[in-house]
Amino acid sequence: MSEADRPSGRDLTAKPDTGYFSDTLLEREPIRCRPLYQNVALGIVASETEPAQRALASLREHYDCVPPSEAEIIIALGGDGFMLQTLHAQLEAMIDGSGRAPKPVYGMNCGTIGFLMNSFEVEGLHERVMAAEATSVSPLAMRAHYLDGGHEEALAINEVALLRETRQAAKLRISIDGRVRMEELICDGALVSTPAGSTAYNLSAHGPIIPIGAELLALTPISAFRPRRWRGALLPDSVTVRFEILEPAKRPVSAVADFKEMRDVRRVDVRRAEKHALSLLFDPGHSLEERLIGEQFLS
């Protein structure tokens, strides 16, 4: 997260639980379109980057717009970061009280890596979407407790990461389902990753790649100092992971759920939010499962 993305402050008043969760992460109204000769309504959202806006303009030349209520599938134009924003917007639609079901998302890469995206092509969009393979992903639910006594909740599609805020290393106690498994981890931080997020920050921290459908979470240390040789753990996705921050005033720690940061926390609980599953669409032969397998054989 860049300094420009960091929150300037927060409301110290504890907010009532919403049951995962209510912050709006995608404010712009998506453009809803329907292929000229097809019946399925497609809603298009695009990053503000120049490549994504050019792609949007190209699609507008080929597709008629329809009202938002008619959209059945979301087309996301951008990179992996924008895909995360789009998926978080779908999560918001599930929990805002309207009872709306999340819509499948078909991404087309207008960014850099595009791990969660398909290639961008204007022609044949309807046929590609109809032939796409669906992958279900469940986010993590995080509850962070602040030093001042308040708490806040968030969802993470990739990972929940605890990060030191100053030059001093963090000290963490780790419990799994109420049982202390590590009394003290001295580190730059630690994270819990979903299978979908296991090739992101988790892999950079030398964590394992987890196949989709493995029903596992990765618990991965970030620059562990003591115990020096601990490389983390693979856990059933049914567990609750608790991080307790030791010496939190002296060694402040922030908790980050994807791109939502909560600073000066004293305890963080993480578990899978199985009731908030999302659907990603991929071209045949290029599913997320295939990409996760292929990533393990890159030199």
C-alpha cells in the first residue's frame, strides 16, 4: 500500500457488527451493456487507467447500454488490483441489506500481470463469457481490535496481513481455534492467505501456493527473526486464527485486509467467510486452478 493510499484517520467509535461488512470500495456506477445480437446483459466496469479506458471505448462501439438492473454478468477491465476492487464491490452488494446476489465477474486484462484476468479482445465477448469456466472463491473475515477498545471488521479476498508500523520488529502470539500454537513470533509481520491469494503477497513471503478447492489456508511469517527457521503452516480453512500483539504500544502493528488498513491493533481474528462466495469466470483452459498449478513450475 502506498502512502497515498493510507487512511488519514479513523472513527474511534466502535461500529456495530454488520456480519461482513459494509465499507463501499467501488464508488463509481458501472456501465451496463448488452451484446448487440445476444440476450445476456453484461455490466462493464473499468479502471481509470488509459489502457482500460481505451478498452472501454472500444467495447462501447460494439455494445448497447442497458439499465443496471438488467446486468447479469460483470465485465471488469483493468489489472488484478482493479479486479479485487470489483469483487469487493460484489461483496458489498451481498451485505448492504438489499439481499442482492453477487454477479459472476469476467475480467479482461488491461493492466500488468493479469493473474485474475482473461486476455482483452473486443470481438466474441458474448461467446467467451458463455463458454467461460466458473471458479468459486470465499474471502476471509477479519475482526481487528484496537488499543483504544474499539474494533472493526473487513473482508479479504487475497490475504489478511499484520505488519509492523515502525523500525521495531513486531511480536505476535498465534492461536488456532483457541489453542496457543506459538507463544512469540518476532517478525516484520505475518499473513493468512486464501488459495486465490496464495500467489500474491503470500508467495513473495515464501509461502506455499495452494490449489483452488484444497480447503486450506496458508499462515505465513514475513521476515521471521525468531523462531528463525519457522516457515509457517497450512491450516484447514475451517479454523479461526488469532493474532495477539505483544507490547503493542512499543511495537505498533497494523492489520490489512487486501487494501483496507487498520492501524494500532492489539488483537486480530481471521476466519473463512464461507457464506460470501464469489464467482470468477475464465476462458476454457485458463482457469484459476490451471494458473495456480502452472505458477508452481515457473523457473
